[in-house]
Amino acid sequence: MSSNHANRGVVYTGPGNVEIQNIAYPELAIGNRSCHHGVILKVVTTNICGSDQHMVRGRTTAQPGLVLGHEITGMVVEMGRDVEYLELGDIVSVPFNIACGRCRNCREGNTGVCLNVNPGRAGAAFGYVDMGGWVGGQSEYVMVPYADFNLLKFPDKEQALEKITGLTMLSDIFPTGFHGAVTAGVGPGSTVYVAGAGPVGLAAAASAQLLGAACVIVGDMNPDRLAQARSFGCETIDLRQDATVPDMLEKILGIPEVDAGVDCVGFEAHAHGCSHHKEQPAIVLNTMMEVTRAAGGIGIPGLYVTGDPGAATDAAKTGQLSMNFGLGWAKSHSFVTGQCPVMKYHRQLMQAILWDKIDIAKAVNVQVISLDEAPDGYHAFDQGAAKKFVIDPHGMVN
Ligand code: NAD
Ligand code: ZN
Ligand code: ZN
């Protein structure tokens, strides 16, 4: 039955390029591994992420032919025989991390590093290099394994479709930004420096506000993205300026340090000041150690890799960066890295959206596009558009 369906998706075809191609309709299997615990979703929305851009820019070992997409919201249209607690027609948010629900890490809530879903290393994701070979969901249909465990069902379908531009952020960037703020120790009255005003940085900034931060300062070298951060009450610093980050923070706070730092940039970080066009992969990590108070926390959702073919130095090509770690040690900093374990947060953040405690779609400036417009969305996002692109493959979003 399934094989009669057509399917189309966003395929990485080589550095700088993605195309819409006909792809296989999903089966309840991957390779020779059967997935009776899985469901097939009709994709309602699927977002383009900065993490996709690392692959599309040729900055990972991703191979052409990869079907992209790890930020997925969908409607259940087919269920494996072992799925017990979902129904056909349910609208669900898919955590981007694939997790078995059975291993030691899943049982401890560390679903970003599940031990059973990727033969190569701990942790898996849809449509991502080195993440277990699971087919991505920037497509019309996608298969989600271990569905009872992974999926978050929205309580009311009509309400879900009404608030879909916010709810679609639950698959990744809202929990990811929130995790960055939580692990940096943000709470009522905190002062926070968020590096990066892309969608993850904006989600971290809005999350810090939700957590009660007194002052959230966002830094970037993209003026449109900084304006977007100001639109919901953040302070901003423009890193193209010829001033140091501590000096710029001092102008706002009266002191050159913050309680908590969140790195929402990752390894493609650019230098500060007049050389801001050049990359300097460890600059955000080093800046965070400089400006975060002693005993403070540094949340690091920004992505770092073990292999970067496009790096400027041989060391960086194997993921080795020049970090001023002694400073972090001297200041007793805590660092939290890695994939966000989405499931730790998505239910509560769903409630925050449904009860209008936060307008995450507005904070990240959602623009809904069709599947055919996805390559243009990738291009505009790569050029630094102050937008979060949400693909609507079936025209289900108003
Ligand atoms: P993005 O590329 O849209 O945003 C990154 C921003 O950082 C850009 O606006 C860029 O101008 C800015 N920037 C560059 N150098 C900087 C510097 N030195 N200081 C401050 N800002 C600087 O990406 P995004 O979608 O917002 O994602 C951000 C990062 O988070 C990416 O590395 C992505 O892979 C990662 N990510 C991680 C997780 C996770 O689970 N840990 C999940 C989603 C995304
Ligand atoms: Zn993502
Ligand atoms: Zn597991």
C-alpha cells in the first residue's frame, strides 16, 4: 500500500546546493532493521535549521544524496503493529533526536545520546550526517521510529493548526534555546549574554526571558538579526564594532560580566571587530569564559564537529580548537554541550505556547514557505535573513 504513494523531499546535492527530488515513500523499516514501533507521518511543517546549513555549506562530511530535515511536525497516517498509544490523525511534534526509550541514556533522560539508534556513535537525528542514517523530514512523508516514546501529541488538533508556527519550534530550536539558558543557570534576575542572533540565539533569548532573566544581551554582526532581538525586549551588541565584548557589556550593565552565557553560534564563528569577515572557531567559547562571572554557567547549544573539511587550519579540520580553557578552570565555570535532549522540555514549552506565555514564532520571525520554495529559503537563510523558514509541504498552514 505504502509504495503506491509518491513522496518529495529536500536533497543535499553538493556544497552550496539543495534540490527538491522525488524520494521513496517511507517504510516502517530502515535498511534491514524493521520498525514495527514506528509511524508514518504526513508532514505538517518542517523547519530549515542552522545545523542543516553546516552540511549544505560543505562544512561536514555529509555526502550528496542525503534527504535533509530534522525539525518535523506531522499527522499520523500509518502505524506499526507495536504502536500502542497513538491514533491515526494525531498531530505530533517530533524531537529531532531519535531515541529508543530503552537504553541507559534514554532512561536517564539523555535522549540526545541514545545508545541504540546509531551504530557509529551515541545519538541520532533525522536527515543528518553521522547521525545513524535516518531519512530526513523536509519532505511530504517521513517515518518516525519508537513512536510511542518519541512523539509529543498535541491535545487539540484545531488549536494545534492555529498555533502551528509556534508549535513547530518544539521539534528543536525552542527546547534547544531553553536548554542553553537552563544549563547556563539562567533564573529570575539573571543577566545573560547570548552569542548569535540566528533562530537558536533568538529562541535562547526568549527562553531566558521566560525563565525570568533581568537583562538579556544578544551579540551578532548581522544588524537585521540584532533588530529582531530588540523587537522583543533584548539589549544588543554589534560585534562589527571595534570595542571588546566586556566593554560593550559594561556600557549596558555597569560591569563587564554577566551571570550566564549561551553560545548559539558554534564552530563557524566569526572574529569580532574589523576582521569580522574571517572565521575564528573558538572565539565564542573564549569570549564566554571572559565575560561569564566566576562560578557561572556556559550553555553551548552551538554545534562543534569532529571533522570540518572547510576549516582554515589542520587542527580545526579534526575539530581541535584553540581554547583558553585555563581561564574557564580558574573561574570554576560549568560547561554543557551537545544535542539538546528535546524531550526534557517539549511538553512544558508546548503548554507555554498554548497558554500564550511566549510568542516564539514572533521572536524568531517565522516565514512559511512551500516545499518548492525550500532551495530559496536555504539561500536566504545562508545570506543571514532575520527569519526562521518553515516549510509547509501540503499547504496545511493558514
Ligand atoms: P545561524 O547560522 O542562523 O546563526 C548563527 C549566528 O551566529 C549568525 O547570525 C552569525 O552571524 C552569528 N555569529 C557568527 N559569529 C559570531 C560571534 N563570534 N559572536 C556572535 N554571533 C556570531 O544558526 P542557528 O539556526 O541560529 O543555529 C545556531 C547554532 O546552533 C548552530 O551551530 C546550530 O548547528 C546549532 N544547533 C544546535 C542544536 C543542539 O541541539 N545543540 C540544535 C539546533 C541548532
Ligand atoms: Zn535544527
Ligand atoms: Zn536509547
